[in-house]
Amino acid sequence: MADKVPIKLGGTDYTQVFIAVFVIVITLVLIALYKRRKSSRQGILLTGICDSGKTLIFSQLIHNKHIQTHTSIKENVANYISNNEVLRIIDIPGHERLRDKFFEQYKEITKGIVYVVDSNTITQDIRDAAEFLYNMLVDPVVIKNKPKLLILCNKQDYTFSKGGSAVKAIFEKELNTLRITKSNQLESVDPKMKKTALLGDPEEDFDFASLPLKVDIAESYAYHKNGTVDIEGLKKWLAHHV
């Protein structure tokens, strides 16, 4: 029986042509899937514990106006255009019984996380604020997608509010303590789970710079009694870092 040979027409090897076309098609499909996945992650989560000022910031950012706020029981969602890009701003409730539910709902589409902090009460609230932030940072989806993170130190119009560098230091100290506690708790249950509780280098004191995602710090106040507002740090972050 004669050996089979590639079909040729005018000296052209159709096997090579087929391979070349196949490679091009696969490449185009992969590029399309990547762009689709990237475009689907346009969510910016406004997160933080209760009374940090998230909803007022949302109102100032989206509607440019002050509103009377109360503890939210559902999310607020609206589009925001920055650098000709449409971002989906999602203000999720800060109540401890609701925030995890809404974070789970929106984390897959999250491109950036704005963690709003009450700079006036951070020393009293640090345990709750740090634990919520910690739970987000060790979430598998966040670890995989690496969204940008902004810690927004709100209520800077109060006389005794902590500045951005002070808030950063307070969080790093508390997160360092928290990761040790969580790690020990998990190791007592299952040693293999210990690594899921670690943030940064376990041999060093915790620092935001050691995280695989980019962390920025900004200051704000969403409404002063004289009518002024300052959320420029948030707007610049949305324009240049997300």
C-alpha cells in the first residue's frame, strides 16, 4: 500500500496551512475571552463597617449632593464615568449581618475595592474594621483577581480624626495581630489550612506593601457643616489607578 502524503495544490502543503489557521483562530478566541473577562470586571465596591460614611460618599460621587443617610440594608448601584470608562459603583451595607452576603454577590466582578474608614473613631472600631478587611484580603477570588484597593480615610473634617499615614499604621498593627491569631486557630483545626490565613511575609511584621495587590491611601470628607466636600482623592484614584 502506498504511503499517504499531504494533499498539495500548486505546491502548497495544506497541513501547514490548516495548522496556521488553527493557531490564528485559537489566538483570536483567547484574546476575545480575555477582553470579555476583563470588561466584565468593572465593579468598584464601596465597603467598610457601619457609619463610615459610604452611602454619603456614594451620593456625592454619583449625584453630587448631600443626603440624610441611615444604616443600609441593601446595596446602592450606579454607573460612574472616569477617563471615558464606565465603572459600576456598588455601595454595600456595612452591617456585620449583611456585608459578607453582598461581598460574596459582587466580588467576582470587582475591579477595585474602596474600603471606607471613619477616621474619627478608628481606634475604637479597629478590631471590627480590620477583621472585615482581613476577610476580604484572604478571599480566594480577591487573591486570584488582585483588584486595586483604596483605604479611604473619611471624616477628615473632624478635629481629632487620624490622618492617612496614622490610619495605615493602625491597620497594619492590627492586621499583624489578627493574622497570627487566625493562623493559630486554623492550625489547631487543620495544619494544612494555616497558609490561607497568612498575609504578606509571615517572617516580617505585616505591611500593605507585602500584599500581591496594590494598596493606596487617601483622605476625604463627604460633607462639612459649612457645606464643603472633599472626595478628590477618591476621584483621582478612580481615574488613575483603576
